[in-house]
Amino acid sequence: MKRLSAFAAFLLIFQLIPNSSQAATIKLTIRYSVPYSYEGDGGNYGLEASVTCLVDSACAAANVRKAKLALKAAATKKTFDLGCKNQDTSYIGSRLKVTSATGSTAGLGYLTSVSAMNIRYEISPANVPDWDEETMGDYPYESEEDDPDYIEDGYEYVFYTADCVYSGTVTLVKSNAYTIYVAGMRGPEYSYSELASKKWALTLVDDN
């Protein structure tokens, strides 16, 4: 079974809801944040990577200016949300499970929605300029080092990335401690008092 990294974090928002019975139930909203790069399929969402330029060139500076303008566009958020919804590894519908201090099930639920957060651009290094096979034919060199334009990390291009944040809720029974599972992955354990001291708000990000 895949185990969540010790350095990962979940955003857990707990709200105590009065119950007609003596015990109170806890409504737990879980956000599971997964880093996502549009470098491979950004063109499907109008977020294709820029042309490859020499580092510190006017071309490279223009790439950054265009990326900044793109991130200011009102349509960008919707475009990134669409990318999160259609990424190859989607967690929508994944099971949420929380166990109690005794190991019994304290609550079950599902991740039901996703939204793109922390939308940004990144700069990636390259060793050679772009090669367009449609107009330039097959790449004539066996390796990049044979290319006369080869410069190790001498070029760069801009691509887009975001955090796909999945959300869902679980209604829990009260327990002295809880263990959280998302999509079969085991997360950290917390005592009731630890969660109370954090005001029922924790952050966990998948860094695998």
C-alpha cells in the first residue's frame, strides 16, 4: 500500500456540529493537494510551453512577459481547473477513510471536486533549440552533444504548473485519535487534543 510522505500535508477543516444525542459528530472537510505540470499536455488547454530561447536573451525575456500576462487573464483559472479535472491521474471519486484510536472506521467519504490553486509559470533549462520535425525533417544528430548549437543548459523555455486541490467531506464519530486515508494511502495520525490545538486545520500536500 502506498504511504503518504512524512513531509506531505493535508488541509483538514473540522467543524463541530451539535447532535441531538449526548455525543457530538465532527464534519471533516479534506483537501488533498497534488502538484501538476502542464509541460506535457498544456497545448490541450491553451497552456503550451513557450519557444526555446538562449538564456538571458530578448527572446527569453519575452517568454516571461507573455507568461505573466497569461496568468493575469481571467480565463486562465477556468483553463487550469479544466486541466486538473482531465489530468491522467485524477483523484475525483477517491475514497476518504478515517479510523479511530481503536482502528475501527470513524468515517467514510469521497473526494468530489477539484480546483487549481497556486497557478504559476516555471522556467526549464534546455541544451539545444527547438526542432520542428514537420518543417525541418528528422533530427539529424544521434545525440544532442553532436548538435553544433548544443550548449549545456544554455537555453530555456517557460511552462505552466499548478496545484490540483481535491476536496471532500467525512462525518466522524468522536475519538481520542484519528488516522486518515486518501485513495488507499495512509496519512499521519493525530490525537484529538493535537487537532484541537491546531484549531482543526491541517495541511498535507502530496510530494511524490
